[in-house]
Amino acid sequence: MGRRVALAENVPECPPLDGVNVTQEKEKADSANPQEELKLTEFLILTALWMLFGFMLWYYFSAFHGVPARLLSETILSQVLGADFSRIVAEPNQQFLFQVETWIPFVFPDETTENLGFIINPLIFSYGLPVLFGLVMASGVSWVRKLVILLIGYAVITLVQVWGVVWESLKVLAFNFGEQTHVVVQAHGISDSVIAIGYQVGTLILPALAPILIWVLTNRPLVEQLVGWRPDQLRQNRNP
């Protein structure tokens, strides 16, 4: 008996199975998103670990990364205090500390008179740097983007550090050494209220707020992923 051969164009197509479609769509979605989304718990653990490492680097290299802040603070104080200000140098025994030197004659308790100098700790204004380091290193972005964000953060936090050092220095001269130095600061037209506000902002607000703002503004997609919110949800709520 002869055999009949069925040509492909004569054979009706079978409808695809739903299970096959679901599997294919899932495979496509997996290939489009090869990396799993970073969970909030994982992100917090990674941030804490990277932050500990960042604090070690920040402290051990503080004598180097604080140099720009020292030079900028010296320039600003020389403009504000004029001839009454001398310079800012690294403290000889602890290089990360700033030694502020002035030409203001001061009578010490032993009744000797010398030009006044005092110590400022700039690290209390720049602890946002290791905080930002931990947040950035825990983020699932490319290394190039991490480096760019850290450079931006270093520039911004250096300015925060400059703000803190300047207002801390003025606060010390205005309130810590009595009337001898208070009258000098007032003679340059700087009121106690302005010093108090500048000091509080530079100590309590800017150091803590700066790293968080930098990270949020430069990692918006990750923030939306972690909080489970997207801009299109807001549009849907406005236009139901």
C-alpha cells in the first residue's frame, strides 16, 4: 500500500498551550532582568558592612582628604577676620586636627600674653563621607557610576566641612574665650545670632543631611525600588 505524505502547508496549526506561553514569557522576562532586585534587608546589611570599612578609610586618611577644607576655611576666615587672623595648620601631634592661629593678643591665666590659637576637629563635620561610601557601595550600580557619585559627594561634603570649620572657629572666638575675643569678632560686624545659627546648621543639620540627599538624588531608581513606589503610580492615583 502506498503512503501519503502530508505537506506542512496542509497541516492545520495547533493552538499553543497556555503553559508554554507562560514559560516563554517568564524566560523572556528573566533574560531581560538577569539580576534580582536588591531587597531592603540585603541593602541595609551591605550598607552597614561597607560603612564600617568606609569609616576606617575615612579616619586613616583624614590628614589627606581634609586638606582642601583646611585651605578653603583659611581663605574664608582671612577675609572675615582680616588682620586678626593668621592661618590654619595641621596640628603637629594629630595631623587630622586643625590648629587655628590668630594675631589676637590674649591674656592667659598665668598672666602671660600671647597670640591666641585653638584646635578644631574637622571630622565632626565630614562623617557623612563614610556614610555616603556605604550607601553607594551597597547600591547595584556600575563602578564608574559609584566613582562619580563618590567624587560628587566628596566635593559637597568638603563644602559642608568648610562651613562647619568656619562657624566653629567664629563660635570659639565669640563665646569660649570671654570678652577679649568677643569684641574682636563683633568689630568685624558678625553678630552673636548669626554665629549661633551658622554653627547649629553646620553641626546638627548639614553633616547628617548631605550624604542622604546626595545618595537619594543620584540613585532615584533604586530608592523607588526599595520603597516600592514609582512615579506612574502617582499619575494613576490622579487619573483613576
